[in-house]
Amino acid sequence: MNPLGAARRPTDGVFAHWPNRITAIRFAGSMVLFAIFAIWGGIEPAQIVGRRAPFLIAFWLFVVVAATDFLDGYLARRDKHITAFGRIADPFTDKVLILGTMVYLAAMPWSERYLPVTVVVVIIAREFLVTGIRGYVESLGYEFPADRFGKIKMIVQSIAVGGLIWLEAWPWGDAWLRFWKVVVIGLVWLTLFTTVGSGVTYILKTRAILAAERRGDRDGGGGVQP
């Protein structure tokens, strides 16, 4: 019996089924997005007028790659094609897309004023912390899935990052541009709040699990034995 519940033959390759193919396509889409930023992202804000096509492409590419995050997981669960590769590659691709885009946005002349480098550093630090905690807790034999706060964090991050690209993708009038700037700046700070908040919830959850481990109660801290 496959311990991951996947109904697949031993001869099946990693990309034999659509969930892993979609994950790979999403990763490739992230690389194309970064290439667009690397080639056209360095222009000054005043030069963007009349040269919005790359930013419009970048916006829709980001939307497609971010929005299809649910699709590979849904297909894997529906068709019982959950694999070890998918369990690692799917969240890895999410982090590459969001964190990589944030790094570019914090450095490019037309977006850096909306996304402080400090915010990006805090978000990246949180991801390293939670990844390390998850690896340690799972090494003890507990499951450590993403909680609701963590999923909300991912949604808010995606909207904020997409909003930053959205600002330059269309020739907004002055009134609309001022409105969208306020919205996007608010989303950036909401992203920081949800990121730190979700990190705190994972720390508290880990503390409870470790306390249960010391007591010898493997279910008492909210962890579930596989």
C-alpha cells in the first residue's frame, strides 16, 4: 500500500499525472515572471507611461500562477495522485513565486516605495522559521499542516503582491491611482500583520506539541500521529 495514498504504478514517472505537471508549469511561470522583471523592471516610474505591456503581462501571469495554486492540490486529492514530490514541490513553488516577486518589488524603482525591504526580510524570516519548526515537529512523528491563519496569510500576500503590479499595469487617472495606492499600501501592512500573526500561531502550536511530547501524550498538543 502506498503510504501517501497514491494509486499509481511503480513505473509511473514524477510527471505522469496532472497535479505534478501543473506544479512544474507554475514554477516555470514564476521563472518567466522573474525574467520580465529582470528585463523591464528596472525602468523609472516616469518611463512606464507608454511601456505598460510588460507589466500587464506580468500581472496576468502572476494572477494565473497564484490562482492555480489550489488546482494541483485539488486534482491530487480527487484522483488520489498525492506524491512525495507534490508534497514538497507545491509549497516550494508557492514560496518561490511570492517571496521571489516580493524581492523584485522591493528593489525595482517603480515599486520599492510601496514595499519596504524590512517587510520582505520579516516575511522571509518567518518562512525560514516555520519551515524549520515544521521539519522538527514532523521528525518527532507529528503532522504539522498549514492552519487557517497560514492560509489567510498566503491569500493576503498574493493579493498584495498582485496589487503592486496592478498599479503599473493600467494607465489609471490621478484619482484612481491615489485610491489604489492607499489600498495596496494597506494590503502590504496587512500582509506583514498576517505573516507575523501566523508565525506566532505556529510557535504556540509547536510549544503545545513539545509540552505534550514531554508528558508522553502524543495527541495532547494538537499533533496527530501518522
